[in-house]
Amino acid sequence: MAKHATVEFDPTPIKVGAGWRLVATHPSGRQEHISGFHTEGEAIEWLSGNGGAAWRRTRGYTAEGSEPDRRS
């Protein structure tokens, strides 16, 4: 069975100015910063809830983070 490349989230939010951000690393190694969190707790809640899965889907990945779904 082939192993799928996945989007990985760094589980530790980063304080930037007055806000917080998370870092996602794509299978290619490219990093994308996810900003707009007002508190560290908000970033952690987003990541542990449905936020990460929804974010992946908007970029063409499956909710689990594997390679983009090209069936459409």
C-alpha cells in the first residue's frame, strides 16, 4: 500500500504581534502560515476541531490531509 503525503500542522501556535498563527507544511515542503487567531487557545481549538480539516479541503486535500483529491 502506498503511503500518502500529508499536510502537517505544527501543533504549537506562534505569537506574532497581537495575534497568533499556525504553520502548515505541504507535502512539497512549502510552509503556509494560518493567521487570524486572537489567542493561543483559539488557535489550538481550531486545530483540534474541524478547522484543520476544512482548511485542507479548501486547498484540494482530503480532510485527513492526504494528497489533493483530483476526482472532480
